[in-house]
Amino acid sequence: MKNIIEKAIQGEPRSIARLITMVENESASSVDIMRSIYTRSGKAHLIGVTGSPGAGKSTLLDKLITNISRSGLSIGVIAVDPSSPFTGGAVLGDRLRMQNHSLDPDVFIRSMGTRGSLGGVSRGTYEAAMILDACGKDVVLIETVGVGQSEIDIMKIADTVVLVLVPGMGDDIQIMKAGIMEIADIFIVNKSDRDGSERIVREVNMMLDLQGEKPWRPPVIPTIAENGDGVDMAAKAISDHRTFLERSSEGQRRKLARARLEVEEVLRREIAKIAEKAWDRQISGDVLEDLAARINDPYTVAYELLSKIISI
Ligand SMILES: Nc1nc2c(ncn2[C@@H]2O[C@H](COP(=O)(O)OP(=O)(O)OP(=O)(O)O)[C@@H](O)[C@H]2O)c(=O)[nH]1
Ligand SMILES: [Mg+2]
């Protein structure tokens, strides 16, 4: 194990992949892995890219990777695929769209399922991002499909949140969705070769203006990911946002908020494990029958169990 971690930290792709798999599968050593890599992380720029299914996120990422690699930075990509609860290695579609980079040793691409979470960002995604960070990736891109909560979740872990909108897909609904406007640091209006692109750009800008003065005014950038139009501007906006985070108190604020969430997440997970174990030991036909017959209620059962656990 030590050997794998050492190799991964030196940037060896196969060892990095193995660490991510172990963490993703919640293997017995995953806590040890995270413990040994955590203090090395915190240097990478974590970029969350979210948006409706088919908005062009992977196509955009592909172009962004080319652009970012040009500046000599090493890149890790995690594509969260809600349709595949158990993946290891890249999903075919993502691999095809990012195939230009799949042989590039400085670009590490990985797809993950969403097991263990409601939205698109599972704990495993975050841990994989930390591993890539600790293993020397300068930039970690995380693609998630915007299905509501996942956009909000991604903000909790990303330094920079990129929201990809497209014309003609119930745009008003996309934009109005509660909370979306607040979480995005950069708005991309992709598929700008289609009608209605300027309208969305205008509407988003209007909504942003209504929010009043803010230290970071999110830019709204039209792109045609398929042929690379606008991608340079998107890459520049991402790098500008990073500079903003470094120079303002916002970067530190996000780091502290994330640190807090990390501990809460471990606590929640470990407490749930302890409770489930205790329940497994206690569970019996009699208890279940009493519940089904309404002689007892689940609240009493759960609280009695909790009070036993707590008294240990
Ligand atoms: N017309 C047009 N099509 C595009 C553009 N960008 C991407 N597409 C196409 O849109 C489709 C979906 O692109 P993806 O990059 O897979 O979109 P995605 O958001 O990653 O999709 P999911 O991961 O499935 O949610 C593909 O057929 C792309 O070729 C664009 O700028 N214009
Ligand atoms: Mg995709």
C-alpha cells in the first residue's frame, strides 16, 4: 500500500487509478489512503463543470484540457456519470470525446458512478479529486450533470464553478432553477451556433446585474465547444477566477467552509456505520413484526438504539 501511495504521489497514473478505485469501493484501506494523502493536497485548482444532460460539458472539457495543457499544467479529470452506478475507468462516451488526451501522460481522465449520493457528486468524487490534487495535478476538472442538488454540491467542493447553459432547452427554467445563479462563478452559453444564444447571454447578464455589486462578477461566455470557439475566453475566465480567489478573502472563506464540511462528512459516515452495525445486531423478526403491527414505532426503536450506542 505504502508503495502504491508513494508511486501515485510521484504522479504514476496506474497507481493513482488504483488509489481512486480503492477509495471509490470504500475498501478497508481507504481511510488510511486519505489520511496519508490529505496534507499533500490543497494546491490544485478544483473546477466543477455542471449543466443539463447533453449541454456539451465533455466536449467543452476536451477543448479546455488542450488549452490548459498548453500552459504546461498537469490535469486530472473526473467525469461523474449518474447513469453508471459502478464504473471503473472511463465511460466509453467520455473516453471518445476526450480521446485526444487519453494517451497524454499529463492528463488523467476517470469516470465515476454516483453511488452513495443523491446528487451528482458523491463522497468518492471528492476523495478522487483530493487524490489527484495530492498526486501533483495542477488542475482538477470535475464534470457533473446538473440534476438539482448536484450543482449545489459541486460548489461545496470546487474552487470555481462553471455552469454550462444551452439555447433552446427550456432555458428560462434552467436559469431560474433555485440556487443556480448563486453558485456559478462562470456562465458558459454553449452551442452558440444555435438560435437563441444571444438571448440567453443577455438574460443571464441581466439577472447578474440585478444581484448588485459583488467582488466577483461572473462572466457570461458564449462558446461553440464543438469547434473550439470561445474556449480561450472560458479558459481565461477560469484562470482569472483563480487569481481572484488567491487575492481576495473569498478563497480562504471557501477553504474554511470546505474544511468544515469534510469533517462533518466523515462524522456522518462513521456515525451511520456504527448505527447500522448496532441495528444489524439488534434486528429481529419480533422487532419488525411489532413495527408492522404498529405495536411499536420506528422512532422509539431508533432512539432506544441510539441511547445504547451513545452510552458506550
Ligand atoms: N451544435 C453543437 N453541438 C455541440 C456543441 N458542443 C457539443 N455538442 C454536441 O452535443 C452533444 C452532447 O455533447 P457532450 O459533450 O457529450 O455533452 P455533455 O454535457 O457532456 O453530456 P452528458 O455528459 O451526457 O450530460 C454531442 O453530440 C456534441 O457533439 C456545440 O457547441 N454546438
Ligand atoms: Mg459528458
